[in-house]
Amino acid sequence: SAICLLSRISDCSDDLLAGKEEAFSRVVDGIILSQPKSRTVAMHGCHCISNVLHIRENTSHVLSSIMTDFEDEDVANIAMNSVAALTNMGFQHTLTLLQSNTALIDSIVGCMNRHPKSSSIQIAGCEVLSDIALDRRLMNEVCSCGGANRIISILYNLSEDSKAVCKAFRALSNIIGTCDALILRNSSAPKSVLRAMEANPTDSCIQVRGTSTLWNLGSRHSTLQREIIELGGIPTITKAMRNFIASKQMQEKGIIALWTLTVPSLLERAVTSRAIEAIADAIAAHTTSVKICEHGLGAFSTLATSKSMVNDVENVIDLLFSCMWVHSDNANIQQGALAALSKISIDQPSNQVLKITPADLDVVINSMRSHILVRGVQENALILIRSYIFSPANVNVIGQNPYLLGLIKTAMSNFQGSFRVDVQDLLHLLPSDNQ
């Protein structure tokens, strides 16, 4: 038949149809529309569309009709992959395809729903929805017609299909930020994400994207945050960070997710300690990474409310001081490290304070000197020094430093003494030979 011949012609070199794409596509569309019930015409017609990659006004209507009218999985598969081939050409092509027929989105989601076990249809569908969702208006359309539910269900039902899971995570990442939180809650999104991660523990792509998705979910609503925690999300994230310790991307996403999700009131102490340990390991493995250190230290200061929360506190303190030396010119890292040290250097219930060495104090002094006009650095340094003075063993070490008094007075002058610590009280606590 004519459509079979056209299908074979479309398999030939691009030069054969160069400049004739519009005429060729018009003929293909006409044949498909004239025989809407023919499986052969639908199969060969979609094959032509995928090969020629030319979008006409009728193209979206043709593909939408095929996906809607045919229950045959093979026909649905080739039609869905034809749509994916067209949207993969670029965002502008996606808009052109949908310009005359936004109902195509309903057809795509409906086709995916009718063939939930077809990996090929689900993968192609996710590619299309991911491209469509780059437009904010169309993204809302994807969510309202059940696209978010369909993507999330792939994570659960096809959890062992790593390619389908990766595509689903990519599509979900494009809609999760503005999708109605109620849709995400009703679709059991945390459960599906964790199932996909647990089914693919050795796939770095899935672990990174899954961790990022958990972070985004936890940021959307407190109910989602609580659900992730109750389902064991924190151990899943820390396991991924441990398995892919060399991956900067995994550590960055993991730290941010832990920072967002670890709410002390919802967590057992052991779970929080594991999160802190994972963050420390990430910083130790990537000490030169500004992003990992900044996020890691921020998470530390939030999670490590006292030294009893940290398993290997002395090594962690050494790590924090090392970060300060490596990034001595970065005010954010200095501020974060000083804040974290203030938390873990003193155990609130017992008021026990760790000892500070002259070398450690030199790091604090260097930080104050290098960032003398940064309020956050000065304030956190003064709070840390005030904490260390609680221990009589630290008083002599602090008192022997010849630069500390001048730096404290400079900070008072620069910021008019408006700190969260009583600087005058701190000065009175310093040994007399430092006054």
C-alpha cells in the first residue's frame, strides 16, 4: 500500500526528502486521517513521522487520535515514541506540537495509564512529559490531568527498571516544585521514591536523583517531610552517600536533603547521629569543595545540637578546623564552621567542654583577622571562645594568645558590641595577663 511505500522511503537517507518534508508529511497525515481504524496505517504512519521529524498543524491531532483510539500496545508504543522523537528536537518544537492541540497531554497520560507495564511506553511518556513541563502553563496541565500521579506510579510499579526510574525522576524533577502538594501527598510520592532507590542501590543516577527528589518533597510540605522520615528516608540517603562517597553530586544532594529532612523533634538520636556522620564523611572526602563544605557546615550547625550527638567528636572537630584552614578566605565556610564548633564543643546537659589546643585557637584567630568586617564570623568566633572558657583547662591556652584581646576589642568597635554574646562579660573572663 501507499503508506508502506512511504514508510520505506522515510528509511532512506535524509537527502532524498530534503526540502520535501512538508509535502511528504501532508500525504502521511492525510492517509492516517482517512483510515483511522487501520492498524497497518497507524504503525507505518507513526514510523514515517519519527523518521521525517516534521511538525504540521495536524501532527499532534494525528498522534493524539492514534494513542486514544488504539488499545494495541504496539501501536501505542510507536505513537508514544513518535511524540518523544518530536519533543526531543527541542523546547520550541514541543511548543509547536502542542500549540494547536493541548489535548495531546491528556492522550499521552491516558496512553501511559492504559499500558502501565510497558517499559517503552512509560519511558517515552516520561521523556515527553519532562519536555512539556519546561513550560509553566503546560506543567500545570500535566499535573491537573494526572501526569504527576502517573510518573510517581512508575517509580513504584517499575522500580527495578533502572532506565524507566531514571526517566521518571527526570520528569518528576521538572514538575515537583509547583505541583499541588496535595497531589504529591495523595500519590504516596515518598513511598514510591524510596522503593525505587532501595531497588537500585548500585545505580548512582537513581540515588542522586532520588535523594534530590526527597529533598524537594520534604521542602513542599511538613506532612511529606514527616512521611519521608517515618518511612526510613534518612538511612536510605546516608546509605547512598556512603556507597557513592567519591561522587560530589551525591554528597551535595545528600547533605542538602539531610539538612532539610532532619528535624530533631521527629528523629531518634541514633538516626540524627548517622546523618551527622554521613555529612562529616562527605566533608572529609571533599574538603576542597566549597559547595560541599558550605552546605555541610550549615547542616552541622543545625543538627549537632551538642557534642553528644556526634559519635567521633574529636575527629569531627579536627575536620572542621581543617576546613577553616583550607577555605580561610571564604567567609561563609568560616561562619558555618565556627557555628558548628560552638554546638559540638560543649555538651549542654553536663556542661562539659572539650579542650582547645593552641593550634586550634590559631585557626579561630586567623578567621577573625581574615574576616574582620564580617559580622557573622566575628560573632560566631566570640561565641565559640566564650564556650571554651567554660573549661578551666582552656583558660590558660586562651590567655596566652597575644592577639585575641585586640581582635575582640576591634570587633566591639566595628559592630558596636551588638552580638548574641556579652562581649564585656567575655573580656572579664579572660585571664588578667590578657587584659
